[in-house]
Amino acid sequence: MAVIQKFNPNWESQYEYPYDPGTANAMIDQAGYPANDDGVRFEMPLFVGPELGGGEGPAGEIGDAIAGFWEDVGIRVKVLKYAYGVFRPGLVSRSTVVPMLTSCDDGKESYPFDWPKGLVQTTLTRGGFSCGFESPEILEWYEATASEPDRGERVRINKEYLQYCHIGRTFPGTANDVPQARTSSNPNTQIASMATASGGTATTRPRTSS
């Protein structure tokens, strides 16, 4: 999932979904989406977010790859690579119905696992960015973690949140365990952490002399 990395000690094998077109086809058949004579079940869009260069960068290539995998199970995907500024208003208003390929701050290696998770999936960010939906369950977990002084209890609460995301597939990960180094052009700073393909940018700190 995009909200946790596979190398995180709290990762569990249950969160893995192997690439299995045969099982996927059977499940889609059971859901009531038969393929037509061209092998197409239905069509859908997929917007490529601004991370990793957006549609013109590696993210666009990842979007094309996802579309290819989904074509294997009869889903025809139109990959949308237009400017994020055009797509963002639908996220702010919680009105978008188009899936988005993006990164997730909660999955960053530099974010401790016991920190509150799911902020942009709640009502707390109304008027600003969201993941396009609001979940009262995620709001409860976020507020519970934010007010809990015990680290072990915060971890337990966040594992419940992970299970919720796993069952509902709210944030399926595509490349959530590939480390990606970032460099800095500012001679006064140096990289203090690694970024990941699903975790956005690295953090920096002032360079100090030894």
C-alpha cells in the first residue's frame, strides 16, 4: 500500500497482491463486468499526478505501465497527463471521480509509523488538498492517534487504519519499496533522508563542517 513501505517493520505479508491476471479476470467476471467481443469490459480514465515529473516524467511511464496491466484484464484505460492545476479543484471540492496516480506523504520513509495518518482523507483539510474523498472512520483513527501519548497504542491504532485501507483498497501501491535518492543543488544543504517512489521528496538539513 502507498501508506507503508515493505521494509517498514510494521509491514505484513497480507498487504501484498501478486500479479495474477487469471484471478483478477475471474473476480471481475464475478463482479458482473463481462468482456465484449473485443475483450474490453469497460473503459476508465487515470490521471497522472505531478510527482516524479508528472505526465511528462517517470510518473507518466508508470501510468502507461499500469494501463497496460489493466488492459490484460479487459479494462481499457485512458491515461490523462494534463496539468495538475486543472485536476486539483476536484480534489479540493471532493468532487473528482477520476482515479489519480500520486504519492502519499504517510508512506514516506522519513515519517515515523506511529505518526497520525490519513489527514487528507478527512474533513480536517476542507478548503485545501484532499485525496478526493472523506472518511469518518479515518478521521476517528487520525484524531485518536494524534491525542494518544503512548507510542505502542499509536502503532496499534495505525495498524487498524492500514487494515481498513487494505480491505477497501483505498491506496493500492504500485512502487512502494524502491528507494530513490534525491540530490540538492544548494551547497548549504545536504540530503538528510532517502525518498521513495511512493513517498515524495527527501528532507534536507544545513550542511555542517566536520
